[in-house]
Amino acid sequence: MYEAFTGAELSRSDFAVALGGGVTGDMCGFAAATYLRGIPFVQIPTTVLSQNDSSVGGKTGIDLECGKNLVGSFHQPCLVLADADTLSSLPSRYITDGFGEIIKHGCIKSAELFGLIEKHGTDMNRIEELTARSIEIKAGVVERDEKESGERMLLNFGHTVGHAIEKCAGYTGIAHGEAVGVGMCVMARAGEAAGLTAKGTCDRIEAVLKKCGMPTACGFSPEEICEAAMLDKKRRGDCLNVVLLREIGNSFVQPIQCAEFLDFVRKGMGV
């Protein structure tokens, strides 16, 4: 991409356009953030996942072999154009995958949004309404905490375990939203076991994921997941900040000692 930018003789008065899914947007945004120390870019997300998550918020970056999103920068797009018509050619799996992030936004901030998905599932006749509500939640959080020093950490609900699952799977076989869905189940179940989350919360999350055709468990052991999670960006020294729910629509950040995280995940996986 850098070579293409130089070949086109782009200057700081030009801009790049990311037309595609989350990987396209993240890579284009990172290239734009670092080329000439920063040129503008436009996001035109074409998947449910990218329209509801990665295109909004200014996180750009690339994966390393040892972990996800470990190289990147905050670089806000100058425009995001989310057109529901671009979703018409998506395989059904990548529609349900994208609902993982919409469900997450309901879990952390809106019981009403969560209830709509409980009622209607992945009804694409309602996708514009659901996407608008989902983006409103995320954009509001980002406006209040762009660099993830406080409230924005809540957007990582399900992601500590989800990213670990993706890494364990070699980033193949399980999509991002699916892995996050499993991560949400683990965190909700572990929170209930610790008395921090209202009873029945995990059952509701599992039920809505199944309604949307998504998995609620993975084939990896707690030990494998914990090992993969130790390079998570939310780790601070020997402490890992995880996101838990008091109930649907009410979330908080809970620091957990890395030495205690394995036991926490075991409880979340019911083993």
C-alpha cells in the first residue's frame, strides 16, 4: 500500500478509501495513519461486522503472529459511509458473525437493543435500525474516550477471550464475531460464579447467540486460552482488565491478577 501511495504521488491533501470489511479498513487506516505521518482516509465498510464495529472509532492496525492488533494507531476516518445495500451479497455466516458486535453493544450499554435482537434475531429487514442504534452506542463511547483510557474499555466485552480463541485457531475456522460471542458467554458465566453478574445473564446471551446461528463454546482448553490471552492489549503488568456485566445493558471493568485469570476462565467455561 505504501508503494501504491508513492506511485500515485499522494500528498497530505489526498486521501485513501477503504472499501471492504474490517481487515481492509484496519490496514488502509494504518497505512493512512503512517504514510507521510498521516493522510486522511474514508471508511466504506461492506460487512455487518465492519459497519457496526471496526469502521467507527479510529482504531487501525495489523496483526502479528503472536497476537491480534498488536501494531496500530488511533487515526479517525474523515467519513464513514455504511450502506446496507452492500450487505446483499454477503454469505449468511458473515451476516450472523457481524451480529456478534451488535449483541455486544446491547450487552454493555442497551438492554433495549439486546431485546430487539432477542425478539427479531438476524432479520435483515431491521438491519438499518439495528446498525444505527449500534453505531450510536459505539460512537458515543469513542467521543467520550478516544484513546481507551476509561469507558472505551467496555467495548472489549468478550474480546479478551475472543481474541485468544482466534489466536488458538490460527485466525482460521472461527470468525471474529463468533469468537467474541463465545468470549461473552465465558465472561458472563464467570461473572455469575463470582457473584458479580446477575443470575441468568449468561443464559440470555447464549440463547440470543443461538437464535442468530452463532456458537456459544469453543474446542480449546482454559489453559490454551489463558496462554494466548497474556499478550492482550488490556494487560497492565501482572493484571488483566476484563469487562463484566452487572446485568444486560450495564457493564464495568474488573481488574484480575494474571495468576488468577486461569481459574476465572475455568469457571466461565464450566470446568
